[in-house]
Amino acid sequence: MNKRTLQLGCLAAAALAFAAPAPAVIKVAYIDPLSGGAASAGINAQKHMAFLIDRVNAAGGLNGEKLELLSFDNKVSPQESLIVLKKALDEGARYVFQGNGSAVAHAITEAVAKHNERNPGKEVLYFNYAAIDPALTNEKCNFWHFRFDADVDMKMQALTNVIARDPKIKRVYLINQDYSFGKAVAAAAQKMLAEKRSDIKVVGDELHPLQKVQDFSPYVAKIKASGADTVITGNWSNDMLLLIKAAKDAGLKVGWYTYYGGALGTPSAIGRDGVGSVIQVSEWHNNVSPELDAVAASFRKRYPDKDDEFSYYRLMTAFDLFAAAAAKARSNDPVKVARALEGLKITTTVGEVEMRADNHQVLQPMYVSVMADNVKYDVEKTGFGFRTIARIDGKDAALPTTCRMQRPG
Amino acid sequence: MSIRERARSTGAQITQGRNTRSAPGSPVSADAGAMRTYRSWIAAGVLLLVLPHVPGLDSNFGRSLLSQMGIAAVFALSYSLLLGQTGLLSFGHAVYFGLGAYAAIHLMRAINGGLPLPLPLVPLAGAAGGLAVGLLFGAVTTRRAGVVFTLISLGVGELVFAAMRMLQGFSGGEEGVTANRSRGPHLFGLDFASQLQVYYLIVFWALVAAALMHFFIRTPVGRMCNAVRDNPERAEFIGYSAQRVRFTVFAAAAMFAGLAGGLHAVNYEIVAAEAVGAARSGAVLLMVCIGGASHFVGAILGAITITWLQVSLSDYTAAWQLYLGLFFMAIVLFAPGGLAGLVMMHAPLLRRAAFPDLLRAYAVASMPAVAMLAGAVMLLEINYRLSTQPEAGTRITLLRVSLDAATPWPWLAAALLLVGGFLAFRRTWPGVAAAWQRATGEASAGGAR
Amino acid sequence: MLELVTFSLLNGVVYGLLLFMLSSGLTLIWSMMGVLNFAHASMFMLGAYFSYQLGLAIGFWPALVIAPLLVGAVGAAIERYGLRHVHRQGHVGEILFTFGLAYLIAELVIMVWGRNPIENRVPATIDFPAFALFGTRYPFYKVLMMAISVGMFVFLYLAFKRTRVGLVIQAALTHPQMVSALGHDVPRVFVLVFAAGSALAALAGVIGGFALLTEPNMAAALGPIVFVVVVVGGLGSIPGALVASMLIGIIQTFAVALDHSLLDLLRVLGIPLARTSPFYEVCAIKIAQAAPIIPYLLLVLMLILRPKGLMGTRET
């Protein structure tokens, strides 16, 4: 059985690579797409992670221990995420960051809960910085999951408040990706528009396959035919880019109320046509507060590529909360940090931030902003940036929850 | 002669008439052959039992890796039934894997909800699911062989993948369906919460599946598969319906793929739409081709190799997919029999006197080959780093040697290694050819086997 | 309504012509050499990337000519040094080779240009609206795409019917062994055909790169559809490829506009279906949601019912 011995030798050699002893660091695993269709989002966030971890380490780390970043590529696949999660856990990671893809988030939150149940003493926390399906802090909530981005409903609340104030908006078209997140956006939009402005007619509710559509011109033709003056979409990455491209080609003149219209190539794709018409809801944009200019500038110095701009301010808030919780708990043990995080309030540059104890959803200020050409900082070197048209305070953003959190004893 | 014996000998005749690489065991001293086979199986079983306790593999991750390899091996074996034994190239085999996985995970959810079925029986639901779908689709897809079959499998794969994304109730859409393998009746106190217990479950079913498939190949139907692969016209001439043979093996392959899917569901406790996706179909194709399609052990070898590469190579280099692609191309171009084929080529030469000469010739040839590969790897790594991580600057560390890609030296060194290595490598080919002649020449001069 | 129909027709025609540009080369290669070329969409991708890179250096119009020629040379090299060696392994070996090649080319593209979509902007010389219909602009580069595609069809048609090489190729499309037996240098014709097919795909990529995103995944995204076109159109038939691509382009575009589902049909027929029924979900799928999978449905149906395709001259 020479073959088998050879294979065994290979396996052993590979496994020995993992047997190295670990110095006293806190390993933070970052699990997101680093290849494939959504790679641009994942790679951009990875750079933020590296930058922010260095910042925390430069300030002394957490309770004297430094953070170390381990990155894993999950190709936006729930199953691949579980495979790399096992790898991360085996390499000693106690904190897991993920954000791109609510489907992946569902898989990870369940896997983390199962792991913690089966391995007491080796618990792991899951910090979700971008997967905003509301279910994760409602019916699927669990003690080990903390979300650092406003969920779909909270963001739709902000957007629809702005829409409600605009009397020119009469006909709204919804177009979203056909999966849990996209459907949540559509459902929230329908519900909140009906509540706030019953005179607004929803003239279309479109669901298209996720990351499959290459040519959006048929959809744009449909939007045109419906006579809509406003489009609400949660599309991200390639789906947002291609939709905007097709709209620009056809010269479609509508107001775009988006979740991700300010990032990852969309401003470059729409160019001047977007001024005054592309609106996004986010926790920050680079014209919000001058105090953060230094942070954005040092990020840009480290990553000068046009595609890499400082945009994940919520990751910075997440690390601020993380550090504050570790300080409050006087320990880096995940269970103690989790307990300290619950209900924790800190003040950041943009205002007060609170981590809700009842469902582990962060409450932070939200900004609804519109693309403009006369602002101090632009995005993606297009010459156009974003200007705030509405700000919602953290505590005003809270929505009721159905979460029944099971806490460890 | 009974029909069965006639089929067996006919299949063997047709196969041997085409002189294919996978000449099945010749009808020589069946008893000695059987003893050897039993010994191999027992040895394999013992090895698998001991493996998760070997230091280095006894971590959670090591055992997960072994479990993954086990699942991949069953899946790859089922695929090699189609490709290796019957010559049917399918680009949509993951459909049966995934639908079996869905069947299993739904059963697991039912168990979580109170159904009194112990977990070890769940993979059977996967097999049943795979078989049902295989019978359903196989009826239409196996009407033709060759390129038409390949394209239909591609189309069916895409259709099922799209359907799974759309039918949320059954497949959970993008998020998939989850279940808990520890919540249910615990037989003999086994709750399957630990990876070790899951590993042993996988080993059990993998051995059962492998034994069944090994047996299947030696039945008359299995022999007729080989015949249909090599000469379908002649098989039809004798009276066998090529389509019915294809349908039978297709259903069997689908069943075993579903079994692998069931194991997958137990291992990961989640099944999502990508379990039926094109990437998974492509991966099993890669495994079987690299391992060797026509040898039974080739599929296992390929599964282990590819799983290990996929999981571990990404730690060493960001360009691992590129290396995987190059490796695959090298196999297709230069070693179409796969790794198993390469080993089998040398197996009859092991005891010959000229064998050490052959090894020496290989050793001499390997030095420039290594230099050539080192140069290629250097070039690829430097390029990859520069284009995917431009902000990291031009200083690169390869194997603890620090290089600055902005200077010409690393490029010159790499080019020199590559070109020089290739030229020197070419020089050694006649030597290797001569040594090979000597080794095989002596083998045939040494008398009948 | 009229507006929607007009634009759907226009978009469908444009998309169909893009598919034709892509699949004409594959029809040639497959019909003549029997090779199911999985790397064909990769040539399309290479055309987009090469023209972007060349365009930065020498401008759009020269790149439009040179990029396809470069990719044609790449195709010739692939045939001469790679594919020729796997011919003896039969169809399976050839398919595996091209499959691996597609994978490899995608990885090489990532190595050179990175993983993110590149900024392949429509060049200023063709970035203006061609005309406006019902108040909606129609960009000129799409009109250019249509023109090139039609031009390609005319060129192929004339080349086949009027030139000597074209006659040989036509014959080899339907009776390759006979042509070889008659003494024509079939291997050289093979290299020519493979190179020409790749060049055509690259030409499609030059323009297609603007209409779609230029990223390493674009070959995998469009690859399967091209096979559908060639199968539905039928082997050995360029007009078949045109008909099939127009059919698929128009059907897929119009399907997006239709929000009806089986449920509506059942309602019209007077058969109510309860929400709790297991068939509810399947029947509730709108045609618009199912639009991207219609080509695969066509593929499977065509292969089962009529493997020769719509206008094909032979089966494999």
C-alpha cells in the first residue's frame, strides 16, 4: 500500500503546519469573499480590518494582548464558510467577522451556536458587520451573534422617512435580488410606504436572480414602461453596477434610493447622471465629519488604489465597541466580552452608539445622503461625493424585536 | 454457459479487444486475487480507524479534513462509475449529490422534530433521494451517449441549480436548510456532537459504498458498462441495449452520489443551493481526472489530493487555483491516466532488475525539472502578488527569501531557472526513454506474468 | 405598452446579435473539429481585456482590429501545441483539455489584471446616443455592436460561398473525414478555423466588454449560454446559429417583461390552488423570475427531442 503511505505522509506534513504553538495574541478570523463575483466587497473590507486592527494594536491592544488577523475566502458560499470556519477555529480564532451575504450569515450564526454548545470553554463570538437580514436579530437571534450594521428595516425606515417628505414622489418601482435580503428589502418598502404615504403607488416589485443577470436593459425597459419616478433597490456589487450601467445607457431619469449606491464602482459607473438622483443610506460618508478626515487620509495613504477608500466606518465603531467591552470586562474571554457588550453605550465621533442587550443589534446614527458635485470629498476619484440630507439618531433608529435570546447560564 | 457467464466473458472480450488501459482483472488464479483483495480492504479499514488518532490529524480540523476526504471519495467513486467505467462525461453530477443532501437534511429536521430515527440511518435517505432523481432524470438523459449526454447533463445541472434557488420552501434558497445532528434518539449513547464520531460514521458508509461499487464493477452489468464504453455498436450487436446499460449505471452512480450527499448533510448540518451547483460538478470532475478515471483507486486518490489542495494549499499561496489549473492541464496532456495510471504503469516494473536504473534516470531528470518549476513558481507568485495586492509594495518573501520585484534580479533569476531548467530537462528525456525501454523490455523478456 | 415592446425587441435583438458573434466561432470549431470548446467564452474574455489594454496605448479603433488578431494567434497556438495532442484521446480528452484551459485562462487573467472588474469605459469616440425613441436614449456602441455582428454574418456567408477555403470548410462542416480523404490539408484548416473562431469571439468581446462588466468571471457567466445557442441552432449551420441566438435573445428579453406565472394560468382556467399546496411555490414562479433559465430549458428539450437542432445538418 505504498500509495496510502504516501498520502498519509502528505496529510501529516500538511497537518504539522498547524501544530505551531501560539503566542498570547487574540486571533480574529475574517471570513468573506476574496475571490469570485463579490470579491471587490470582501477585499475592500479586508483592508479595513487590517488597518483597524493595526490601529487597536498601536493603542496597546485589548487588555495588553494584541490582535492578529486571519483571513479566509468563503466565495459567498454558506458551505464554504463552514469549512473555513472550522479551519479558523482550529487555528485558534475566538472572534469571527463576516458581512457579505445574509445567506452566509445565517449559516455562520447557526454553526457558531452549535460549536459553542458542544465545546463549552472554547466559545467563539460572531461579529456581523454587514449582513442585514432582519431575521438575524429577530427570530434567528442568538447570544453569540452581534450585528454592527443597521438592519434592512431600520435602513428602510430612514429611506422612507425621506421619501415621505418629498411630495414629488408618486410612483415607486422596487427591484431587488431574489434571496432573503432582497425579499426583506421589498417587504419592508411595501409596508413602510403604505404606512407613511398611502398615496404613493408601488408600480413594480421585481426580484431577479442573485449575481446571474448580465444584461439589465430589459429590467430598465420595464421600469421605464411603468412610469416610475423613483426606484428603491438593495442591490449590491455586480448587480448594482450592471443595473446602474443599463440605466445610464438608456438615459433612465429616476431617483435612486439605494442601500449600496455609494460604493464599489457604482458612482464611477453612473457618473454625472447620478448627481441629485442617487441616494444612499449609510452610517457614514466621507463628508459627514471633519474629525474623521485624518483617519480616512491615513487609510488612503496605506491603500492608494482608487478602489480602496475608507468607507466601513461601522467596522471602526465595531472595534471601538469591542475594545470598550474588553476593557469593561477586564478580560478577552469571549463569554465575558459578550456580557459586557450587551447594553454597552459609547460615544463616537458621529454620536452615541449603543449595543442593544435584547437582540444584539447596534444602534448608531444613520445618514441619508445624495450624490452631489460641490462637496469637499469625492468618492472613487469621480469628482462627485455625497451630501447629507437627513440624519437619524441611534436611539431613534430602534425597531421592536421578536428576539427571545437564550443566554448561557 | 449461463447468460451471466456469457455476459462476463463477452464484456471482457470486447474490452480486451480494444486494448484499453483498464483491463479488468484477468481470469487467472481467482483465489489468489481474491485473497489479495480482502487483505487490501482490511488493511484500508484498519488504517482508516487509526488515522484520526495520529498526532497532527487528531485536531478538530484534521478530523474535519479526513471527513471531507471521505465524503469526496464516495462522490468521486460514484462519478468514476460514469466516466471511467462507462465513458459518460457528465457536467451535472452534483445534482444527485445535492438532491440527496437535501433529502437527508430534511430527514434530519424531521428527526429534530421528533421522528424516532437514529442518525446513522440518515445517509440512506440521501442514497434514496439520489436514486429517485437518478431514475427520473436518467430516463431522458441517457438516451444518447457522448457529447449529447454531456450537454444534457450541463443543461440539467443549470436548471436544477436555478430551481433550487427559486424554490425556497424545499431548498431554503440561498441560505439553505439547516438541522442539528445531535438532537434526536441517541443509539448506544452516540450523539455525534464530536467530529470524531461523525468521522467514524463517514468511514463506515464510505467503506460500504466503496465495497458495493467495487462489487458492481465486477457484475455482468458492470462488465457491460465497459463494453458500452469501448464499443457500443458491438455490444448492441450481441443483443444488449446500450441505453439500458447506461441507464442502470447512471441510476447506480446517482444513488452513490446521493449517499455522499447524505454524509455531507450530516457533516455540515447545512445544505444550500450550491450543493447542486456547477462548481461542485466541476470539482468532482477534477478529482476523478487527476486521480485517474479508469482505476477504482484513482477516484479515491484524486478525491484525497484535490481536497487537501483545496483546503491547505490556499494557506501557502494566493495563486493556488492557478496551480490547480496547471496541474490539471499537465495531467490531461501528459498523463491522461491520472495519478493512479502513473502508479499502475510502474507497478509491474517494481520487481525488475532494471527498475533501479529507471529510478536513477528519473532522479537525474528531476533536478532540472525542479529548477524549471521553481522558476515558474517564482514568476507566477511575483506576478500574482503584484496584481492582486498592489498596495503591499514590491517586496515579496518566497520561502523565506526576500525579493524586491522592482529590481530586475528576481525576474532574471526566475527566467533563467525556467528556460535553463526546461532546456536541461529536455536533454534528459532520451535517457529516461532508454531506461524505460530497458525496464519494460526486460519485463516482457522475463516471461508471462 | 408599445414602448415596452419596442425596447424589448431592440434589446433582445442586440443581445441576440452579441450571442451570435460569440457562437458563430463555436459553431465553426465544433462543427468542423468536433471539439466542444469550453474555452471559447475565454477567448471572448481575452478579447475584452486585450482591447482594454491596447486601447489604453493606441486608442479604440486600432485595438478593435488588433485585439482579435492577437487572440486569433493565441487560438492558433492552442490548437497547434495543445489540442492537437489530445485529439487521440477522443472527445472526452478534448473536452477536458478545453475545460481546464478555460479555468486556467480565468486564473491567468486574475494574475495579470486582478480580481475586480476593470474600468472598461466606453471610449469617448463612441460614447454618444445614437437615437432617442419614446424619450429613451439608445447608445451608439450598441448600434455598432449590431453592425459588427451583421457584418460578421455577411462576411462568413460570403467567405463560405465564394472562396475556395470556404468551400473546403463548408464540406468539412458536414463531412470532415471525406474532405480529409480527398487530400485537403485538414490539420492546417483546423488551425485556421480554430484561430478564426477565437478571433470572432474576441471581436465580440471587444464590444461586449463595454455592454457587460469586464471581469474574470465573464467567461463562466456567458459560457453555458453559448453552448445552448449552438445546440439549438444545430451543428454545421451558421444561419442556424443566427436564428437560435436571435430566438434566445428575444425570448429572454421579453420574458423579463412578463410578470405572469402558472398560477395566473390556473386562475384563468378556474383551478384555484391553495397556498399550502406543495405545488404552489412552483406555480407561483413568475416568468420574469425564470427568464435566465429559459435557455437551459430549451437546451434540454432540444437535445431530448431533436438533437440535430433547428437547422443542423448532423448530430455530432
